[in-house]
Amino acid sequence: MLTGKQRSYLRSLANTVQPIFQVGKGGVGENMIKQFNDALEARELVKATVLKNALSDTREICEEIANQTGAEIVQVIGSKFVLYRESRENRVIELP
């Protein structure tokens, strides 16, 4: 569980990160979860966008992906969300 200070720090880091995933009307599938797992292991901080034609809202999609990947939700704003999970092999981000 992230503290408020840690979440704030991660939000500041995510400010410059470009979204690398788009979730559309296909929703969240097994392949997408695998891609999120790989990206979280490599980057630790991942930003994604939910398209307007998605069947669920951004918060629901974010929570579903976070539950299935074991990641922490950093923020959900509009159609974008940010997830964080500490990497097992190549830790880059040091939390305060």
C-alpha cells in the first residue's frame, strides 16, 4: 500500500511519462494483462489511456488491471490512469 507522500512522488514522475497502452472496446483481455505485467516489470510506472468506445469507465478498467497484475493505482484522471509495481529484478524508482 502506498502512502500519500509516495503516491505524490509517483504522480510527479508520471507527469512526463507518455501513455504506452490504449484500452478500447475489446476491454481487458489475457494478452493485455501479460503486456501490462511485462511493462510493469521493465518500467515500474505505466500510464495508459482508455478510449471513448470502451465498454467500462476508466476507474473500473484501472482497478481490474491493478487487481490482475498486483499493481498499485497511482492516479486516475479523465481517460488516463497510472499504475506502479516494484520490479523484482531491475528496481529503478526509489520511493521516499
